[in-house]
Amino acid sequence: MKYCIYHSSYPVVFSSCGNLVSDNGFIHPKRNIDSFVLLLIRKGTLYITQDEDEYILHDNEFLILFPHILHYGTRRSDGYLSYYWTHFYISDPSYQITDIFHYEDSLLPFQNILQVLQGHVVLPETGTVSSAGHSQLLFLQLMDIACREHYKDTYKCHYGLSLLLLEFCSESLSAFILQDMDIPPRLSECIDWIQLHYNQPLTASDIANRFNYNPAYLTSLFKKYTGYSLTHYINHARISAAKNLLTNQDQTIEAIAKQCGFTDTKYFYRIFKKEEHITPSEYRNAFHHKKLVL
């Protein structure tokens, strides 16, 4: 599978967005354009080909159409079809469309992929997102912003699109990587449990006991399959949650830190800066023009 990889310090540039609805017989036009296009199927089936690879997309599945690559409908849809779409550009001059395992022309050890790509946005060409996840809500939010701004490419649309793509990166890629690695079922349960309970007091010993692991062995498994130590993985889950909350101006940073499981605000600041390369305040200020309701 191909991936689009770009550094998160470069903004994406919003062009347009919308919701296509067809009662029956829709076929995507044949085009070769200069922008990226993200398609997310709400209901129905879309038959489309990109670069001679055919895709059959169903509910909650997405496809990114790459610039300067021919794409076209393979056949007409049967019955009702609805999908969200957005056109955008990536300003990072060094962005790549590549196989993730050969990023920067060198074969990566699988367990090191996450560290090497830290600070980058990694968008799979295709995948699935949760019907109840943030990606669907953020797509709706983007269309609402664009409508209120009369479909101009304002800074609000750029921010909304950036957040949407970051969520797609987080939601789709993490699930794909863990699945592709043939991760042990019990460790997979442990990872899912941490994602649900990151805001609680967590220690390596407590988690290991809960899932019948030796603490040292569990830590080594996390390092092998996720690229993170267990403590780092917990902090990563907490910081991911904090980033969403920081777009809400109604809560203090101290309250957000506590809500995400950090008992020490100074430690939260230090971990956030280490993960994101900016402070929580700087991250919040980047989104101060819009309030997301998730």
C-alpha cells in the first residue's frame, strides 16, 4: 500500500469539500488533477480505479486520490450512494508518496517505524475509520465551517482540514500497523484497554498483573510491537487525548492534564513538549480561532 508522508510542521491547504449524494447509477468521472482528494463513504458502494488499482469502497471506508495520477469510476453504483470529499494541497516540498517500509529509500525495521516518522503525518491510501470516531465528526465539522465561510479557503478551513487529516492518520494507521504486525491477542487486548483507561492511574506493574504478564516482559513486548516502552505508550495515548481537549477554550491546561491522567502539570508540559515539539499553550493558540464540538 502507498502512503502520503509529510512533516506536520507544514500546513495543508484546503481547496474545497462537500457531500456527494446519488440515488442510483453514479460513476466517478475520469480525471487527472493537481490536488489530493480524500473520499469517505457514508453509505453505499463506490467503484473507482487509481493508477490501475481498482477499489471497491463501502461504508466508513476511505480512499485518498493522489495528484497527477489518473483516477476514474470502474462501474456505476447500485442504489443509494453518499460520500464526503475534500480537495487539498500539501505545502511540504519534501512530501512523499511511497511504501511506508521504504521511506526515504531505506528499508526500516518494523518496530522503528513509529520513531522514524515521529513528527510526520502518515496517510494511508485507503482504509477504514470508525463510524463513531472523530474522523466522521471532523469531516462534518469541516463542511460546516466551509459552508459558513461561503466555501472560501479561509484559515478556519485550513485548521479544520489539518485536524481531520491528523485524526485520519491516528485512527487508520495505528489500527493498520497493529493488525499487520500479527500482534499477540492478549497484547492487543492490553493496548485496547490502555486506550480506554489512559486517564486513570496506570503503572506497568498494575497493567502487567491485569493481563498476566511479567512487567519486564510486557515492556519488552510493547517495545517490539509498538516501538514505544510501556510508559511512553501510556503517555502517548494521554497526549493524543489532550490535543483534542486543547482545542476547547473552556478548560484550563491544568484541568486538561488531570483529565488525561497526569497528576503533575509540570510533567504534562514536559511530556507534551517532547511528543509534539511545542508547548500545550502553543498548540492551543494554533487553534484559538475555532472551537470544536466533538
